[in-house]
Amino acid sequence: MRRGSNLPAVGTYNQTLVLDLIRRSADGLSRSELAERTGLSAQTLSNVARRLVDTGMVVEGAPVVAGKGKPPTPLRLNPQSRFAVGIHLDPAVDTFVLVDLAGTVVAHEEHAPHPGPEHGMPLPDLASRANELLDRAGVRRDRVLGIGVAAPGPIDAERGSLLEPPMLPAWHHVPLRDSLQQATGLPVTVEKDVVAAMVGELWVDASQGLGEAIFFYYGAGVGVGLAVDATPVRGRTGNAGDVAHLVVEPGGPACRCGNRGCLGVAVAPERLIEDAGLGAGTAPAEWRALLGEMTERALAGDARAGAVFDRTAESLARAMVAMNNLLDADVVVIGGPMWSRISRALEPRLARALATSTESTTTRGIELLGTRLHTDVAAVGAACLVLDGAFTARPAGLMIG
Amino acid sequence: MRRGSNLPAVGTYNQTLVLDLIRRSADGLSRSELAERTGLSAQTLSNVARRLVDTGMVVEGAPVVAGKGKPPTPLRLNPQSRFAVGIHLDPAVDTFVLVDLAGTVVAHEEHAPHPGPEHGMPLPDLASRANELLDRAGVRRDRVLGIGVAAPGPIDAERGSLLEPPMLPAWHHVPLRDSLQQATGLPVTVEKDVVAAMVGELWVDASQGLGEAIFFYYGAGVGVGLAVDATPVRGRTGNAGDVAHLVVEPGGPACRCGNRGCLGVAVAPERLIEDAGLGAGTAPAEWRALLGEMTERALAGDARAGAVFDRTAESLARAMVAMNNLLDADVVVIGGPMWSRISRALEPRLARALATSTESTTTRGIELLGTRLHTDVAAVGAACLVLDGAFTARPAGLMIG
């Protein structure tokens, strides 16, 4: 339901917008540059700037002397003024990061995931690991805005919990958000991993070129995060982004849905590994290493590994083209825990398959970008959920709460 | 690029929002009801209401006496205070409608489409038909806000023209928007037909239940209009909504893209007609009548027609589920020029196929709705593009222009 707008809502929005612009600029921006970009009056801009400097998030740079008159002082971000914690729950590894206001990772830890419900509640582990991360980083608690948690879907966005993601039995219906909030004293946000990854990409996108974009997540499973008008698409229940059942290889391997050649089974890590001759029935914890080995073989000229990458590139391209035909985004960002192990062999093949697609209806080509979040993109994205909620200027924020 | 906000932008937005709420209410709303829903103060609301009454778009209803004190007077829409023209260019028929502020069709005409470039420029025809529609309806020109044109993609949104839609050769690269604007003296907007249809559905959606929605368009071709946060998804170039190459029937008929079983060929009207035994190689102008005949046969128990509808329902359901898995909309609206001819036979089959889908990942079911725009949905949608541009309250309107 749309709400009205009033002056306090406008004040908050303008302050967030100016912070957003300063944050995304490499060398800071002067008050007059900011007034021009935002359309705000010099007086309004000056008030907003003063309030931002008061919060400590923005600092005055050294005056830039050029010509006569009072030299302009650029306003710059103070990245260490605020922090957020990101946690990625994954079947293979739990990742914890501490991220500053610029989106830079300042602490990073990995832990084996909780083994399952028969070993007791997973929540005390999670809370103590988050608390330890903050203690070791030596960051003042009042500078930490909150904790974001990214997990495979389906999630219950209203309750802030996971429903029944098949590979994470320990977390089914555990009241994640509320309990973690209580145990850490920090606000907690729970999102699907692919949505978090898209939010992370938008946060660090200095050029703001990702207005319409598809984030393709390649991990133990596949999924996508979508952006429309630079806003992440969550869907009605927070579970947007499922592409596992797009048919990309008719006659291909059987899927548990009853069809053949669904994307999820066609490009599954264990299938790539098996078809390249590196082992059948491998476990999630081994996949990253085995995919790395497969990449080395393909780059060294191994025909079998090369053929599997060729087929995988075709399948991924078909799914990306289908989604791009629907959304007319023309930008696909790719990342995720398994992607970094295969990108050197797969990315050139994928770019070729996209460029030669006969199904693409876009009037321009599809631009393929690697993720800018090199650590665990979903963990960094999870931290960015917190930063984004507090400090991304979206027009929706202009409405009376 | 986001812009700042200021008091004039807020004033315009609040006025549009209040008009929006009044328009969508069946019996009008009192000032106090409007203040509660918008969050605006009584004073602001009173000023906004006065300005709306001054424009003639809103009128004071009769006081509702209930209890003591001054009885509240509901504010109601004056539907005849503003109008818009909608034009749908289609391979089979060109449709012209005049729509009032409530989205009601007050005039409706159909013409054979322009035969092609060898018969001269199609623009003079279009302009004189639009002018004649207005003259015959006897509507004052100063009450007509503009003309919306809906056409099959791909469109050039920046130039307001069609690129090269295969079935509309007369219109390739014709400067549609600018020339029609000049010939009629009215502002003109050009959009893809499926986007226009989605805009029309959003305009007449009194309950505002279509926040996230997929409009499935079944005409000479298929396509979809998407809504995210009650805002139509246009894509980067205005060409969002292409689903013709989703594989829904592996091993099915060959598509010009080189694959088999793409949605566009799997559910094409000419295929249904041929497989039901009603004629091969039929022309677009015959399809509506033949599909109507096919529906009668299926309803009378004809097994051949029934089996074709069964297969078609499966194919449509797979495409809808794939899109809904991606967008988590949980609402699909279906319409378009051919749909009304087959809906009685196809809709129950489709609802069943959606309910039993093994590929659906939504945590809730998919709700299937028929279009509320019973005439040509793309033509009404085209008119609604104009109304929507002027009078839908979206937070983006809060930014400094």
C-alpha cells in the first residue's frame, strides 16, 4: 500500500542519497557537484552535508586549489565509521565476514556447518561465532549496524527463518532472526542467498550500471538474483530467483521433478566432475577442489574436460538468454562458491555461447561480468543487506512509515 | 540516476496518491479515511482534496449521516473529467479505444491493419482514425490527455518507434510517436503490447492485489507483462516480456531458433487449429473464429480437440511455473486477443496443470486470474499508459525532475 510523503521523509531520503553518491565516488565530491547531481538547492545540500559530517560517516577532504575563490573541499566517505556482519549458511561451509561501509571485507572466517538436528540446536554456535568475530576484529559494538544472514531458499521472510531447504536440515523452522537478535543484541535480517548476492553487487557498483541485472549464482545449487531499477527483486514471499527447473538440455539427465535436462541437474557440480572422469558420487565438501582440478585439465588441453565445459556453457547460456528475454536486462553477473574454480575455463566458452545464441531476442548483446565480491559473494551480500537497508537511497524510503 | 526530493515533488506525489485511492474505491472516501490511509495530516489532506476538486477530477458526494457531528462527505472520482486514446497495432486487426479516467471504454473501433510499405505510409491512416474516434465520441480535446500505442516488440523506446516486428512490416522504423503527435496535437506514448496490457491490469486493479504479477498474453504470438512492486517491468530497452523460446515440450515442433518445443511454436494458434483437425495453413484473420469452433467441439466432448487443449495447458503451465519460480509472484493474469475464444475449454485444464506441477518451487499456489479488460486488453492498456503516466502515484515521482 502506497503512503503519503512529508518533509521528515524527504530529509532522511536526501541525506541517504548524498551519502550514497559520496560513497560511490572514488575521490569524493564537492558540495556543488552534489547539488548538481541531486538537483537539491545549495542551502539544502549544505545542511545535509553538515548532518552527515556530524554522524562521522563523511569527512571533509583537503581543499582542491584550482583558480581563484575559495577552493572546494571534497566530501569523502569514512569507511571505518560503520560495519555490518554477514553470515552465509551453505551446505558445504558457513562463512562469516565483517564488512565496512565501503563494502570492504575487514574480517573473514569459515566454519564447518552444523551437522544436523540430532546434534542439538545450531543457534548457540552461530551466535557465539558472530560474537567472536566482532571481538577479534576489535570493532566497537556501537559501530556495528547489524547482522545479515544469507541462506538457500525457501525462506520464511516474515518470521526470518528457513523453511525446509533440502541440504540444510539443521535449520528447518528454527527461529533464526529473533534468536540471533537476542543472543547478539544486534538487529538481524534473513534473505535468500541469491537476493543477498544481488544486493552486494548493487552496493559495490560504483558506476550504478546495474539498474537492470541478473546475478547468476553457481554454488552447490544454482539460482539467480534479479535487479529492476537498481532494486533487488524479492518476490511476494522473499523466494524469487529459482531457475533449477528451466529445461536447457532436452533428453538430458533426469531431475527429481520428473522432467529431463533441467538446469539444476544439467550443470550440477557432481555431474561435471563425474563426466570429466574425476570421480562419481563425490561429496559437496570435495567439489571446489575437484572443479579446480578439472579446470586445470581443460586449460592443459584435456578433451574430455573441455567437452564437459562446452556442454555446460551451452546450458548456462540457454538459461541466461531465457531470463534475459524475459527481463531485458542485458547484464549478467556471475559468481558463487563454485564459480571461481571453473571461471577460467568456462567464462570464455560462456561468452561465446551467449554471443552466438539463436534464441536471444534482445536488441543488444548480453554483457557478462564476473562478480566484484571475490570472497564469498553471498556472505558479503548478507552484510550488505544491513548496509543497504540503512543507507541506500530508494524512492520507497520517501513514504511516511 | 537517483535525484533528490523537495517540497514541490512531495505535493505532486501526495495529490496523485489521493486521486489514486479515490479512483480505486467503489463508493468514494472521506477526508478522514484518506488521512488514515496515506498517513498525511488532516491539514495537508484538506489542501490536497481542495486542489483535486478544483481540477474537476474529484467531486464531493452527498454527506453520509451517521451519529452526531458534521456528517463526512465522501470524495468521488469524476470519470468523465479526463480521457485517453489507446491504439493496438496487431497483425490481425488495429483496435482504437477511448477510455475514461476510471478505465472504462467509452468508444471502440476496429480497422483492418495497413497492408504494408508498398501501399504507402501507414501514419496518415492512423492519425485520421484517431482524430475521427475523438470527433465521433464528442469529447472535448482539452479533456484528452494523450494517445498510447501498443505494438508487438521489438520497439525502440527512445525514438518511440517499432524496430522490425516480423508480422508488422508497414511499421518498421516509422517515426510513430513524433509523427502521430504532430498529426493529432496530442502527446503520444509507444510501448510493447504486453507491457501495455500489464499497465492496464494495474490501472483497474481496485484491490491493488497485483503488486507482484505476471500477465500472460495469448494472441497471434505469446508474451508476458511483469509487475514488481505494482510497477510494470519495461527492461533496459522497453522490450521485457519475451517468452517464446522457453522449452516447454521437448521433442515438440521445430522453432526458427533451431530448437524444438519452444513455447511460441508449441502453443501457436495455427498449430492448435491444425492438430484439432480444423484446417492447415490458416491465416491470422481466421484464427479467432476457428479457435472458437475448437472450443465448442471440446466442450461437446470431441476427444481430438480435448487432447490438444490438454497438451496446450501443460505447455502453458510449464512456462508460467518457470516464470513464477523466477519472480515469486504467485499471481498470473491471462488475456489477449485469442484467449477469450479458448478460455472456457482451456482455463480449467490450465488451473489443474498449475495445481499439480512438480516443478513449482513457490511456497504457495499460483493464482490464475482472467483479465478484467474484456475488450482488447492491449488497446485498453495502451490508453492506460497515458492515464498511468499522469496519475499513478509511484515513489519515483517524488524525485526532482
